[in-house]
Amino acid sequence: MDAIVADNLTKTYPGKTALKNFNLSISPNTIHGFLGPNGAGKSTTMNILSGLIKQTEGKAYIMGKETLENSFFVRRNLGFLPEIPPLYGDMTVKDFLLFRARLYFTSKPKAKGQVDKALEKMNLKEVERRLIDHLSKGFKQRVGMASALIFDPPVLILDEPAVGLDPKSIVEIRKLISDLREGHTVMFSSHHLGEVEQLCDEITVIRDGRLVLSDSYGRVKKRFAQKKPFEILVKGEDQVLAKALDGYGDYRIVRQEDQKKTIVISPSQEEELAPRLCRRLVENGVDIFEMKRGETDLEEIFIDLMEKQ
Amino acid sequence: MNAIFLLYAREIKSRFTSPMIYILAAIFSGMLGYLFFSLFLEANRLQNISIESAVIRPLFGNINALLIFIIPLLSMKSFSEEKRQATINLLFLSPLSDRQIVTAKILSGAVVMVFFLTLTFIFPLILFMSGYQNTASILSGYIGVFLHGICCLVFSQFCSSLTKNTALAGILGIFGLLFFMSFSWTAQTSQNFLVSQIFDYLSLGSHYEPFSRGTIRSYDLVYYMSFFSFFWFLLMASLDSRNW
């Protein structure tokens, strides 16, 4: 059973379609990165999944339960951190977290225990007696995270959790998200592609309210890597090379030193070509001295996807 | 019940730590104190008039009139501020039903209103010390003021739930309540008996007066309960409108 499912979600506002037939499945105990340019529909999707707004069409499921019909199940099993953390500025950090915890735990000692754990985990001990209104943006974001985690929900949705934080806090938030992998399903949106690359098992890319891609990051990387050109250092006649590389894609000789040539070939097929290519070159009497392929990073994948759209 | 109490306690703490409540309480007490003093002097001057008609009825009438301005000002932030700061989402994401949220907000508003009413207890106390003994009319007067205030409260909270703009919520509350009060003017000027009776019954201003005379009528109780229930229903619908 998937932890988070969006089934054909559509959300329309007067004069605008924010989300169109959007589908998504997130496996349990994974960290899922949710990417897209500004206004792509990320926050709308997250708000629908958390039950804050209602979709126009389609269904959303959290841990197998439909969100609209099982609102209280969702509230007890999903921690949501919206882009702007909702905090009561007139309360101290500790009082606010205790208020949040007591909404979930009737036992006061249990609630207090959860608050202490959250203060510890989010490094908020030093500001626990300060009014939330008087805290910096970074601390407010941490209080928001602590508030979302206070009842230890199995599913967490975090809308740009590291936005506006200083580098030290970003590292801490990333570590926290990474630590949540055990026993939690985390979906988070971010514009820091490096962050997503570093943390996520799966990624989803959305644009203009439509799904562009959703898969495990490993598979996405592999798929995009197969489109990267090979750079091969070979020794052989031009005609032989042309014959050997026929049907594998466009190639060009970029350097020539003595009899060795550096060729760059852009594969025409999206499959693992390296072994076949090597065999073909060797069979045709071409000596291979070096063969390499550029690394694919998420930034490249993201830009490629956005340009295609 | 625990959840209602938690939200109620938060609301109470937040309201009583705001300077707004004390500023309004000072204005409320000052104005009523001056009025009571004037009425009391006037009652002493006019020998052939009862304390009820010279002091008690005008006093309760003025308390009710002031509540029309005070309660919307005290309630304007209730939902609008939560909407503006998006903290309403915190409540919608918590295991609190809309009914629990509304109950806690109304309860805390009622406690604040009772706080304001306790400031007026000095007036009957002075009357009792001066020899006045009719506790029933004072008690029923306060019941009338409380019922009137609760209706103002639920209406003001409803107005607050309609907008993110706190000032607009306050203005809507005050003018809305004045609109309900104005029905009695329509009733007085109408030539048609039936229309006059309907408007008189619909007017918020026509129902507290019997209480200050020591009369509790089911006619008025039904009005207050209907008014309260109607705007409670609208307030719930306003919160639920996020799902529409």
C-alpha cells in the first residue's frame, strides 16, 4: 500500500487550472522530492493531499484512506509544514509546542515528553521561552518543523522546508529529513536541486499543473545518463570508424593527436550502449584507449525536462 | 472536550494579554460610570419616579447599546487574524472539528464579555447600598444583557470568519448589528400592523427591554436562541466553505 496517492487530481480556480489530472504514488518509508518551477502546482497538490483544500476532481489517499472521507485519520497520521509555517506568534516556543502536542495526546506527561524530544531534535532548547514573534525566520521554520513532527506522524509533507534558512540551518534540516527515512514517508518540495539529489529516493516533476515525471531518482538518472554523449579515445581509420559507428548515433571527431582520435558520439537509442559499442569498435579493428561518459545531475535533468515542455 | 478546553485556554490567554481588552474595558467602564452617575443624580432629583425606570432600565439599555460596538471590536480578530496569518490551517490540520473550534472561540468570547459585565456590578452594588432591594430585576436585566451579548458575539464571530481583513470584520460586525437594531425603527414607522410586528420581532433591540423590567418571556428567549442558532449555523458554513 502506497503512503501517498494522488489519483487524477484536478483543481480549478475561476479562470485558472492549477492542477490537471495529476497522478502520483509514493511508497512507504521513502523520501520523495517534489520539483517544479514557481506556480507549477506543488503547493496546491500538497494542500490537497493534506486536506487543507478540496480538489475539483479526483481523489487523494494517505496510507490507503481517502482524505476527504477520512479527514480525522489524515489529521492524526499526516504532519504538514506549509510554505509559511502557521505559528501563534503570541505564544512561547514551548507553550506553542505543548498546545500542539496536547491536541494529539490526552496524557500531559506524554505530551511534555514529545515537546522535549522536538525541542531537542530541532535545537530549539535555547529559545524555548521566547515568544515566536521575536524569533528569526530560521528559528520560526524550525518551530514549524517541530510542530509538524510533534505527534510523530508516519507521513510528512513539507513545502519548501529549507527556504530562507541560513546554510547551517539548511544542513540541520537536511540531516533531520534524512534521519526521518526510518519509519516515515516524507514528501518535500524544494528549489534546491542539490538538496533533492542528496536526500531523495524518488522524485516527481510537475509543470503547469501536469505531471512531467515521477520515478525513483536512480532510474531517472540512469535514463538521462543514457542520453549523454560518449567520449572515446580511439585509434583507427576514418572509414573504419564510420562503418563501426553506423546506426549508433551522430559522432564527430573533436581532437586528433598522432593517430589517436577523440570522438564524441551522441547515442540515438535510450538504452545501455557502452558494452555493444565497445564490442563493435573492437570487432572492426578499432583500438580503444579510453571511454567516458559525463555525469548526469538533477539540475541538468530538471532543465532538460522544463525545456522539453 | 479536552481539545475545546485547550483552544479555549489559548484564546483566553491571548485575549487577556492583549492591551486592546483593557483599553476597551476602560472606555466601557468610564462611559457607563458617567451615565450611572448622571442617572442616579437625576433619580434623586425626580422624587416621583421609580429606580427601575430612572436608573436600571436606561442603564441596561446603554450596556446593551455599548456591547454592539464593544463585542465586534473584541471579536474582529477571532477568525480574520487566524486567516491572515494562516494559523487557521493549524486548527484545520489538527484533530479539531469545526464545531469544536467554534465552541472554543464562542466560549472564550463569552468569558471576555462576562469580564466586561463584571465591571458593571459596581452599579447594582451602589443601588443595594442605597437601599434598593429588587434583586430580581437586576438579575433578569443581566440575563437579558448576557443573551443580547451572546447574539452580538456569534454575529461578530461570523463577520470575522468572512474576511482576512480585521478592520473590515469589525466594521461589518458593528454595522451588521446596527442593521438588526434598526428593524425597530422600521417597526415604529410602518403603517401596516403586520409589517410592524414582524420588524419589531426581528429587531435585536426589541427583546432586552422586558428583561430589565424583571420579565423573562419565552417570546424573547426564542428570538435570542433563533438568532444565535442561525448565525452559529452560518459561522459553521463559513468555515466549511473551504471545502466548497
